[in-house]
Amino acid sequence: MAIDTVSSSTANSSTQLNLQDFMRILTSQLNNQDPMKPMDNTEFMAQLAQFTALEQSRQLNTKLDALLSVQSANQSIGLIGRNVDVQLESGPVSGQITQLDLSSGEPRLSLRLASGTVIPNLPLSQISAVR
């Protein structure tokens, strides 16, 4: 009997298992179990509960990531027009936030220095102080 690998049985070719994959594995396990030692119902329910908890945890992580992204965007909107200190590789600089770009999924700011030079694509993590 040919047995498919877990990675080839996933519908969306990702490395994560979904409920269908789990049920396929469990069905195979039940079909191929030792008739002298059948699977215990409590063990079956424990495996199902474990998988459900894992799936809910994964979904919660996805939603938290989305929430953090929205929070980051909201925080960066309030920086437009504000004077900030930024830590660059060449050292600290000060200037005014003039533009916000959200197209990459992560807020990127543009900083105008006192000299008129604009430094684009700064992540929030490089801002060290807001005045």
C-alpha cells in the first residue's frame, strides 16, 4: 500500500497541517492499527483536542500580528509633522517627519533634515526620540 507523505497531502502546499490533513492522518492510523490493541477513544479525543488547541493558537498569533501592524500604522500617523531624533548607521540625526508610506505593509517614514535633505524609508525602530 502506497502512503502519501504529509507534505504532499496538503492542499495549499504549505508546511502547516490543517484539519483535513489531521483527519486524514487519524483515519490512516485507525485503518492500520493493531486489531489486538485498538486505539482508545480517550486517546483519540485527546489528539483531536490537542490539534484544535494548536490551530486556535496559530489563528490567535495571526490575528495578533495583524493587530500589531495596525497599531504600528496608527502610531506612525501621529508622527507626521513632528520633530524626531533618528539613529542612523552614520550616527544620530534630527529632523521632521514629512511623509508616511504604508505600501510595504510596514510603516516607512521620510525625514527632512534642517539642511533640507530628505532621508526616505526609515522604519519606526530607528526613531529614538519624539519632540
